[in-house]
Amino acid sequence: KKYTMSGWFKRSGLSSNQYFYSYDSGGNAMFIIGFYATDKFTVYDRDASSGSDDINYTTSQVFRDPAAWYHFVVAVDTTDSTSGDRVKIYVNGTRLTAFDTSIAPAQDYDTIANSAISKDIGRWQAGSNYYDGYMSQFIFIDGSALTPSSFGSTNANGVWIPTTSPSVTYGNNGFKLDFADSGASAAAGNFGSDSSGNNHHFTSNNLGTNPNTTDTPHNLFCTMTPIDKGTNAG
């Protein structure tokens, strides 16, 4: 009934369905968190028994700046008596309130996202809609709906940056991925190591020899954008 997802994302490919956290039972039960082809952010959760959309939020705002790191926080508390506060979505510390679609869960709904099931990061679990971009400090909290201040803060330059070691309680299903392993260690499958203490490690696939980058939310690099280019640009 309660969870928080926090993650930092710098997009590369745009204008396609790209899911960075998901589950699909192969039937009716599923959840996705990520981007639609419209470059709008979505949170979707559906229980098999209901056969309908139990949670369905799609932002009105688009997120298509490949030069920016976005920090998304999804905080869910289905026990909240106010339906509009059961799902809260934040970007770079600010709560989003404008949505094209906003279906709140029924009170005390048991989310699929926080069920004790195998989940995928970086794609739709059905095997498609891969996330195209960078990712940093991916955290899942089981049992608490937290605010962005648990995971980030504004530095002296007015930039929202991650808290390196958040003071949080991860709960039974919680995990923290720092993506710290590199080279042979990452290729061997250690890139998805959970540093929360819960040992909910993820198996990495198709990462290449060294998937790490020095472009991080703490150390932003300039990036060329495909959105505004001349007719002769590749």
C-alpha cells in the first residue's frame, strides 16, 4: 500500500515508449513507470483481479531535454483518505499537478509495484520498450511514501543533486542501486548490486564492457540535442 521510487535519468533517445521500471505477468497484472512516445512521464498499475486501470497517471508536461538530468520521485500511499494524494509525482524536487490522465487508486489498494515479484529495470518486462539514456542512484522504498528531500537537495549553484547516502528505511522489498561496478565486474553481472543491505541484487544484461559514465547528476556534461538542429545535421 505504500512505496517510493526515486531515480535520476538523463535521456538519450526520445519519442518512443521507454519504461525504466516494470512488471508484466503475461496476463492482466502489470505496472510500468517510464516515458510514453509523447515524452510524457507515466505511472501505471493494474491488478489481475480487477482487469482495469487501478493507477494511471500521465503528465501533461513533456521531458525531452537530453542535456538534463531529471530526478523523478513517485510516492504512493493508498491508505490516504484524500484520493488525489495517494499518488504523488515529483521532478527535481517539485510536485507535478498537471496530468493528461489521472486515475487514483481505491483506498487501501495493494499495488503491483510493491508486490514481492521479480521486476525489470531499463525495459518493459515483456521484452521491449527499452529505456534509452543514463541512469543514476535508483532507489525503491517499501512501506513509506517519502518526499524528494529524502533523496536530494539544492546545491550552492541552485542545482538539484542527489544525496549520496540517503537516511531512509528501505523495508522488505526495498533496494538501492548505485551502479558503481565497472569493467569486468559489471560484465560479470555485478552492476545491479543492491547497496541497501537487503541483497535484492539485479542481474545485468547486455551492458557491454564498461557501462559506467562520468556524466552524473553531480558532474553534468554538455550534450548535443537532436531537438533543434540544422537541416544538414546528422
